[in-house]
Amino acid sequence: MLSWRTEHARRHDSLLQWFALLNRAVFWFHPGAWWLERTLSGLAEEACDNAVLARGHNAREYAACLVELARSVSRSGARLNVVGMAVPGGLLRQRLRKIIEIGPRPRISAGWMGCVAVVCAITCTIAVAGTVEHAGTKIPPTNQTARSENPPSIKFVLGDQKIEGDFPDRDNVRAAILRQWQEKEYNNANELAEMVVGLGVRTYFQDRGYFKVLAHDLVTQLQAVRDGKQQVLVSVAVTPGQQYRLGTLAFRTGAGHDPSIPAATLREQFKLRQDDVFSVAEVRAGLEKVKELYKTNGFPEALLEPQFGFDDAAHRINLIVQIAEKWRVGSVF
């Protein structure tokens, strides 16, 4: 992912995005300002995707890294359109499809994006000027009392799910997803579908060794309203890929020396053992235990970064946990 971040910095995307946000803040009432901010974010990500793929990176592995990053941001409670991860709403699904199925496209220059921003900002300014010019015309009041009635908000819930794909126990997968997500409520159908597919379907397969699973062709369909809740049918196709098992589990520090805590003790925090079916949930649980272990040993700010090495021939994932050991509590350094 280093080349992806480097490309954002090289193109000064953060600065351009800042101007787009400033324009949106000034002309918050104009739809064009909101469109500009979303469009520039999408173009910046597309340009960086092209640059990464043009350097020869594997499209599926790159897509898997983006999905994992999006899931991490989502779990932290932040929105997905942060710097370097501008994938609001359903655009993440479209972006992954472009990466895997289409590959690199003609480069989008930062200069061209800047021209788009300038043109849209000028358009917003002209529109505002016209609005101000006509602001003096007042509509005479009527005898009727104006009322603003907001329709009652309705929640969206998972009514049913269809899962297509070449894998066994399809009915069991569907039943497991329904049990987990059927009672959860969301503000709209798109949000519901993304959570069900991203954190439901993909997690189900990744916890069973299918680390590179792809969920695609997502379709939502509104069903009946029951008990004041809108039922939604979510249909998705799944390509599991190959099933992986755990290969080696190693620990490294940024300084190049052995971790302060013995590697054997760190391995004990993971339930996964060599040749066990690889489970993302088990890896996450092990990382949390390692982090707590570092806290009790005087490293409350220790940072852990899992790195995955794929041995497709042997169907193994070699896991390396990179540890940034901060200074111990009470250290004078």
C-alpha cells in the first residue's frame, strides 16, 4: 500500500480535497458544491488505483487490501471518505470492480482535476449571485398557516437474502447471515446492503479460510413494510477463491531486534496454530490479546500491523505481526 499513499502525496490530493471541502462549506446550499467534493474524491482514488496497477501490483491482492482498510475504518466508527480512502456509500463496490475487471485506465492528471474544481466553483459563485439578485422579491403572505410536516422516519431491515456462487452449504450460509443481521436496523437500503455484504457475507467466508473472497453483483429490492419497518431483499454473488491455512506466525519490530516479549509468549495469544484454517476473526482476537499483553508490560502505546504473505501453491498464509514498541511507561527517553 506504500505506492498508493505515495501517489496521493505526489499528486497533492489532500490539498485539492481541502479546497473542495472549503468550497462545499461556503456554498453548502448548492448541489454542485457537494457533487464536486464527491467527484474529486472518486477521481483521486481512481488515479491512484491506476498508478498502483500500472506498477505491476496484483489487482486482487490490491482490492483485498482496500476492503480490509475500509473494514478497519468502519469498525473504528469513522466514515469511509477519509483521506486516501474516499469510498462513500456504494462507490467502494464500483471501485473494486473497476480494479479487478477493467484494470488500469488512462491517467487522470491533478491539473485536470483542478480545472474541474475551478469551473464548478465559478458555477456555484454565479448561481449564488443570481440568487442574491432576486432575493429582494418577497412573496406576500397568505392567510393559510404554513406547516412543515416531516414524514416519520422508517427503518430498513434485512427481509431475505439470496447468495449465488459455486460453493457448498449455500443454504447454511444464507441462514447464518439472516440470523446475524435480520434484526438490525439501518437508515437506508444501501447502508443495510453494504453492512450485510461487507461485514456479514465476506466475514463469514474470511473466518473459514477464504481470505480473498469477492462479493459482487450486489442488488437490493424493497419488499413489504412490516411493523413499520421496510423489508429489503439483498442479492449478491460470491466468488470464494481458494481456502487458506495458517503457515508461519512471526513477530518483528521496526528497530530490527527481537520483540521485548518472547515470541513464544506472543504466539500463545493466538488460538490459530500452523495448518489451522485461517480465520480473520481469530487473528483479530490474537492481536487484541497481544496489545493487552504489551500494555501490562509497560508499552501502552504499542502498535501492531499484520502483514500477510500468500503462498498460493501451498494454500498457506504466512502471518507477520509488525510491532512498533513505544517507550515504556516512566522511561526518561
